[in-house]
Amino acid sequence: MPQSLEASAIVNLTPDEAFALAHTLGADRISWDSHVEKRMLLRDARALDRGVQVFERVNDGRRLILEYDVWFPGQVSSNHMVKGPWWLADYGEGWHFKAVDGGTKVTWKITYRHAAPFLSEQLGAAMKLSFRTELDQRLADFVAASLDADLVQDAVSGKLPKYARHREAGTA
């Protein structure tokens, strides 16, 4: 049975700025997201958009290839796992951005289903705790990053930072 978790915060950015920051790649992403060791475009992609795949490796060793299926800048995005660890049957992430007094309400949601038919209750409880802790920390990282004017400006610029594409990752 799929499980979902979400976390929200209000940041002092426009929805477009918050969206750009949330979708940073390469060195920019690593600079603010304490769980990400690599996040880069795959194949010949030069920007995120619907149908684009990204590779992500987080600090617990989890490696995922995610494909964006919804992409509306400044509003919402979502992706789903194309390839990942054996213990995940399904995984996806979604971001929602809404202008509010004082900035933008940002909601980050993950949905997952584990693949192990044995010990499913225990595994499900452990995964929920692990994903909840990770989601809360990563959103806190995002809120802190929203205060970094240079990082936000880099994100909004649309220029790809170092190590944002798989084709140039040999030096990472």
C-alpha cells in the first residue's frame, strides 16, 4: 500500500524563485540539500522539464533515477522513480508553491511503496520514520537556503551549475 508524507513551510520568496531553488541541480543543490550527494540531468537534457530524467544519490546510499511527469514552473512539479533500490517498489516526489502573505507556501510531498513482502509492517514503520526525518531535514535545509540571496539568484538565472549534467560528471 502506498504511503505519503508531506512537509510545508513559508519562505520569503516569490513562487517562481522558490520553484527555481527547489529544482536546483549539481553544485547548487549540494550546497543546500544536506542529504544530496549528487543530483544531475541525464541523457542530453539541458534543463528540467516534463519527461526529463535526473539521477539522485543521497547520503544513505540510495540512488534513484527520477522522471518528471508534471512541470509547471512557479506552481507545481512531480516526478516518479524509473529506477531505484530493490526495497522500493514505487517512489515519487512533488512540490507545490502558493503565494501567501509574507512569501510563498512551499509543500514537498513524497509517496512511496516498499517492495518487500516479508516483515511489511515493520519495514513500513521503519521507512516511514526514516522518510519523515529526511523530509523534515531537507525542507529545513530548503528554508535556510531561501535566505541565501546569491544561491536564489543563481537558481533563477537558469544557468546550469557545475556537475548539473551527467555528461560532465566525470570530474565530480
